[in-house]
Amino acid sequence: MAQASAVIFGAGAIGRGFLAQLLSESGLAVVFVDVQSALIDALNRRGEYAIEIVGEGAQRVAIPNVRALHLREAGPVAEAVSQAAIVGTAVGANGLPEIARLLALGLTARQQSPQAAAPLNLLICENLPDAAQRLRQAVQEHLPTPQSEQGGEQEPFADAIFARTGFVQAVVSRMVPVPPPVVEPADRETETPLTVRAEAYKRLPIDAGAIVGALPPLIGVEPVTNFAAHVARKLFVHNGAHAVLGYLGDQAGFAFGYEALADDSIRAALTATLAAVGEALIRRYDFAPDAQAAHVADLLRRFENRDLGDSCRRLARDPLRKLAFDDRLVGAARLCENEGVPTQAFAPVIAAALRYADANDPSACQLQQMRLADGLDETLARVCGIAPGEPLAEEIKAAFQAPPLPRP
């Protein structure tokens, strides 16, 4: 009997460094779909690779029985999807439209095959709050509309597919540095091109309410009913804390997040933001205070992992997205406002993000051009959705005019 398979769109940090481990350890053969030809060739030559767990719980984890397809191989990708026990995505928010057509082809083939009776769930591992809805809509645009014998559309066709397909969003919290690129030709005896470094954390909460039918037994995958609460906590606590370390750390001249965390002033600023948003999350989602405190303590311990080598520049990159009205900084401040929690702790961090000027980051360059051309008030309004005269705007402007933390 052939081994059941899982298809993972995206063979980068999360696909190769996290999702594949969970699915492989659950007994599934993994089929990656990616766009990097050298990486695809190397995966197919070797048929396996390793994840190097660094820091606490260090070990080497072998991921056997893998193969890879190129995104342009529409037929083989669709066939793999049609036969899969589970499908995962880890392509980034901008990559979802690119995979929607192939998913539609695969789901259509599955619907027209003996597999149609078996539900298929897609684990959507993207750092985007509405990724499941976006992907479902994108797939729907590519589904065919078969004609009946009388020439009218058979509307139930798409309904039948969606009735057997779960678009299940996940909250990814494992920290995985971006793997180095695979460069051809690769020496078959050399293990470094495919090896991925990651922390030991191995939990993947998913939206229990979006599952169709039953999932196969999956190690580390945790269906949760209060999924919106987990999404908010991931964005405002985990991603938000990374942003604090990235912007304040870079502003202070640190290269790595763990260095910024060890600085007393930055640690105090981070503690203040986490206390504020933590209180807001408790009020909004009814998290138990002890559980929230334990979550933060565990997160900070994981942030101290020097072996991950997470740079402040990586944590800070793309400030236009991270300063958006509903994202990790301004969104957290707005949540605090709505729950009656003071927002002052966020002002120095947002101010540092507004100053962030990495010449190699197009988003940072665009932000600085906008700020210099249009002024701070207009930038806050356009980028952050914060109107002039708002209390939050005044707090940020005061922090922006104050001298930044001294560099070490």
C-alpha cells in the first residue's frame, strides 16, 4: 500500500523548516511545490533533508520521503493535490494568488475522481489574518463552471468542492531563520544546502471551526475553537514583540534581536508594550491572566535563543506593512484604546518604526520618502490610519521628537 502524501506549497523556512516536520512525523510522504529550480532539483536528487534544532532541545531531525515539483508543472501539481491526505501552504501572503489556480485544478480533479468522497483540508500557514478567506476566494475564481446538457451552468459544482474542502488557517509560531539559497551544482555528499535551522517549538494551532470532515492524525497540530483569540495574540504579542526588538534594536545599533532583548532600556520598553496589549487581550478574549503571563515568559525565553541568529533588520523589514492600522503595532495600540488600556507604551516603538531607514529595504525607503515629502501627520494618516489630533497621534509625535535611546 502506497504511503499517504501531503502537499506543501512553499519549501522555504516554514514549509521546509516546520510544516514538513509535523507532516513527516505523522507518517506522510511530503511533496513540495516551489519556484526555485535548484532547490527542487536538490530535493528530488536526495529525497530527504534535515532540520537542525538549535538551542534548547538541540537535535537533528531527518525528513525522509520527500520530492518536489515546480509551480509551473500544472498537471503533476494538480494530480498531487487530488491524491493528497492534507495540503499546506507557506508561500507568503503575496504568493496565495499564484497557487490558487493550481489548487483549483487539483480540487477539480479530486472532485471528478474516486477521492471525491474524502474531504481535503488545506492548512494555511500564512502570516495574514484573513488568509483562509483570501485563498478560498482566489480558488473560486479559477474553478470551472461545467455546463449542463441544456447549456445552463451547474452551480452546485463549486459548492460540491467547497463542501469537501476545508480552508483552515493556522497560527505559526515556530521561529525559523531564512535558509540559505541552494546553488547549483550541489555536491550530493554535502548536507548544508538543504539543512534548515529552527527552534524546538512544535505546536501549530489551527481553526477547528474550518475543518471539513476529519483530519488525519497529525503530530503538533492543535485544533482550537477560539481561533480569533489565538490569531490576535500571535500578531500583537509574538509579532509585536519582534517588531519592538527590531525597531528599537536597530535604532540603538544592535545587530540581533537577542542583543536588543538584553538591553535594559529596550527590555523595559518591550515589557511595557506586552503588559498593555496583554491586558487588552485578556479583556477582549478572556485569556486567563496566569496563562497570558506564562505565554509571554515562554516567548521571551525563546527570543533569547542566540543560535537562531535573528537580526534586527529582519524583524524590522517592511515597515509600511508593519505600521498598518490593523497590524502588530498600531493594531495593538487600537486594541488597547478599545479596551480602555493606556497606549503610551507603543509611541516610542511606532516612532522608531517611522525613523527606520534601511537602504536595502524598499518599504523603508518608501516610508522615509513619504515622511520627508509629506510630513509626519500625513504619514501617520496614510500609513497608520491615525488622524492628526488623535491622542495616539500626539503620543507618537512627542516620542518622535524625543531623542532616541543612546546607541551602545
